[in-house]
Amino acid sequence: MAKITVKGHEFNAPLVRDSFDRRAIQYKNSILSLLKKLGLTEDDVEVHLQPVAYKRGRAFAFWYLNGERLYYSYNQSRKFVENLYVVLKVIEGEINAVLNEEKTVKQFIIDFSEDENVEEKRKEARELLGVEEDCNDLEIINQSYKKMAKTYHPDVLGGSIEKFKKINNAHKILKRELS
């Protein structure tokens, strides 16, 4: 079975061939159980389920810990249920690191902190960099970023510091999402 590495965690690539909706519910319940290990309740956690889990779609979870809004999403797989599996495995790896004292709760919070409108910012970043709305290929994003950065660099004739800052910020947002 193929291995994938996401956010520094290596695990078997998801391969869901049947019972998509049931498995999505199982993955959601597993995420809730994992976050309970940090003292959270179901009221502190939101895991969105799509009406049809075998269709393409971004999976995400957000939760509140120590007054901070934490968020993680994934959209690289072909099916929503497979994306949710990856969200589960990343959260599982990070929580195990906290429980095994390999990572502090503070670092856990830093790693998952996101603004409430992060999805909108990602959409705007893709538009600004001129890539497709559903582009998840970091190489394509990097190429577009480099091309625009050369064009708008403040040291280049016709460059703009404001536009350059926006391009850098857009690249950072997408790089964080896809790394």
C-alpha cells in the first residue's frame, strides 16, 4: 500500500472503496474521540460532513482550545471521505505527539491556528496568483509566484511594493496549506 506524508506524518494512503458515508461518520467520531483526549467536548469541535462522501470535496475540522480557534483541512485526495481520513491521521499524529510529550500544547496550538475566514483567503490567494481555484500543486503555485514576484519586485522598473507584499502573503497562505 502506498504511503503518504502530510505535515510530517507518514501513513498509508487512504483507499476507501465502499460504505463512504458510514466511513466518513466513523472518521468524524474518531476525530472527536482524539480531541477529547485534550479535554475538549463535542461542543468545542466542528467536523463538517458532506451529504455524499464519495464525491470530491475539502475535508476540515476546527476546534477551540485555550481560547484559540484551531483548524485543519485537506483537499488532495479524489474523494471527500479520503480527505477526511487524512485530516484524522494528521490530528491523531499531532495529539499523540502532545500526549507523548514530544510537542507542547502551545506548539500544537501554533501549528493549527488559522483565521475563521482562512478558506476565503486561500481562494483569494489562488486568484491573485492566477492559478485554478482547485489547484493543489505547490510546484505550479511556486512557478506562478516566482513569475509574479519578478514582475512586481520593488527593485524592478514598474514594480510595486504593495503588490509584491500581497503576492508574498498569498504564497505564504497557500504554502502553509499544502506543506
